[in-house]
Amino acid sequence: MDPFTPQLIFFEPKALEYPLGQELKEKFEKMGLEIRETTSHNQVRGIPGDNEFQKYRNAKSTLVVGIRKTLKFDTSKPSAEYAIPLATGCMGHCHYCYLQTTLGSKPYIRTYVNLEDIFEQAQKYMDERAPEITRFEAACTSDIVGLDHLTHSLKKTIEFMGQTEFGQLRFVTKYHHVDHLLDANHNGRTRFRFSVNSRYVINNFEPGTSSFEERLQAARKVAKADYPLGFIVAPLYRHEGWEEGYRELFERLSEELSGITIPDLTFELIQHRFTKPAKNVIAKRYPKTKLEMDEEKRKYKWGRYGIGKYVYPDEEARELESTIRRYVEEYFPTATVQYFT
Ligand code: SF4
């Protein structure tokens, strides 16, 4: 999987007032990419495509360089206290991705160059909670690693968190382009997580992302660079033969990681869920998907903003949870499962 290269780039004029904005403009010019101007990252017009489907595809390879004006961070339970907003949108094409609905009609990728403002705000949140640790999640609205070889804003955030007293950073990725992050001065304050899944889920639902092997090679490098490491197994999906499929995942994981010491390995487990609006959007964007989204087979769970989610019925969820917990215990007896949700 090659690193992401945008097909089209938009700049907010104000972004050029920041050093990172300038740097990116020069870089993209040198790369010979098409650059346009947009008044705001919230209303980008002119993404090519004759129909919705093509526009969506093209938006996923469009990068918008802008300024983050809203500096109130969202909460990010259960994995962190706050979501730190470095980027929005993703180049991947995972069928189940919740960004499909949360980003609505704006699936293009946005990166924010006013890092100083974002760090200042993060510091305020830390000060409010000190001496308690404040955890920031950097991958709530994007797969930030997939983009960072271009911007290095994640690297700067890792180094910023590294020198704080009460801050921690975490993010998750399906990309293996981590080399530039290996020498970051992280001070053990950043937890690097890779998203992994059974072969069936990766092959059927995760086009446009790095392969399992590539992710695992990257995980080895990250562990050797002394980052705290974890895996998010998500979405846990009950496909035919899932028990064997997930067992095989854990077998391969433990083989690939044998011989490396990972002091504080963590797993986070998230079962598959969907909302009604998501189901409609997915059907349009990935019409041939095999993703099962039958409301009849699921349990309805009330959600924020009145949009409920469909999760597995209690018994099936319990079975998923206990099976995966058993695999963790068997293959990684010293690891911690942080949560199942
Ligand atoms: Fe969504 Fe993550 Fe896939 Fe990107 S890599 S499309 S953020 S699930």
C-alpha cells in the first residue's frame, strides 16, 4: 500500500499565515499537485465527479488545508477524555466506517495548521484536571497516521505530549507509514494502537488500507521504538466462521510479535454497530457490500442526538466478548483488555 497522495488540494487563504500552511504549500507545489483556494474548509466546492458516487470517491482523495476554529474538544469515551482535532476525514474505504455518516456530505480530508492554538487548548484541559492524567485521542475523526507522512502534525503532537506532565496521547491506525514517527521524542506518553481484524473482515470491508502484514510490521517497529503499544479489535463482526477467524487473528498476532517484549500491551474490543442513516449511506456508496445490517437481527440501543445504534443482541455480544477475552488470555496472558463495548 503506497502512502496517500492527494489528487487535489484546497487551501484556506488564512492557512498560509501559519508556518505549517506555508510549508505544505511549498511541498505540494514541488510534488506537482493541483492546488486551489477555498474560502472555508467547511464549504469546499468544485470537487469533480458527474454523480454522487464519483464525487464521494474524489472527495476521499482531496485534501483541504485549513484552520481549526472550534477549539472546544469533543469528549472521547471510553478510550480518552478528549478528542484532539488534528484532522477530519480519511482516505480509506472501510464499508463500516462511522465517518460516512458523521461527516455527512463532507467526506474530504481536512488538516489543520494552527497547531499552537490546538496545543494551547489541550494544555488548558490538562491544567483543569491536574494532577489527574488527561488522555487525548487523535483518531476520532480521521486515521491520522495515514495522513501524517505529509503533514507531520501528529509527530509534533506526540512531541508536545511528551514534554507535558499530565497529558497522554493515543490514536489508532490501519496504515503502516510510521517511519517518520519512530524517532519522535514521545517519552512514553503516547499509546500507538493498530486496528486489526479477522481475515474475512479485512478482505471484505477494508479496501484502501494497509494489509494485516504491513500493519504488524509497523507495530513491531513501533514497539522497538519503545512506544506503549495496543491493538483495537474492531469492529468485532459475527461473520460465518468468526470464532475460527478471530482465533486465527490471535495466532498470527502472537507469531508476528514473538521475540519482542511489549511491557504494557493493551486490547480494546468494539463490537460492530450501525445506525439507520449509516445503513442507507453505505448501501449507496458500497452497493455490493456483504456487510450484514439487518435490524431484525440486532438490538436497538438509544444513542446521542436521538440516533440509536443497532448492536448485537445481549447473548451474542456476551459470546463475542467472552470468546475474544479468552483468546487474549491464551495468546497474550500479560496483556490488559481495557474495555469491550
Ligand atoms: Fe474509517 Fe478508519 Fe477505515 Fe479510515 S481507516 S475509512 S477512519 S475505519
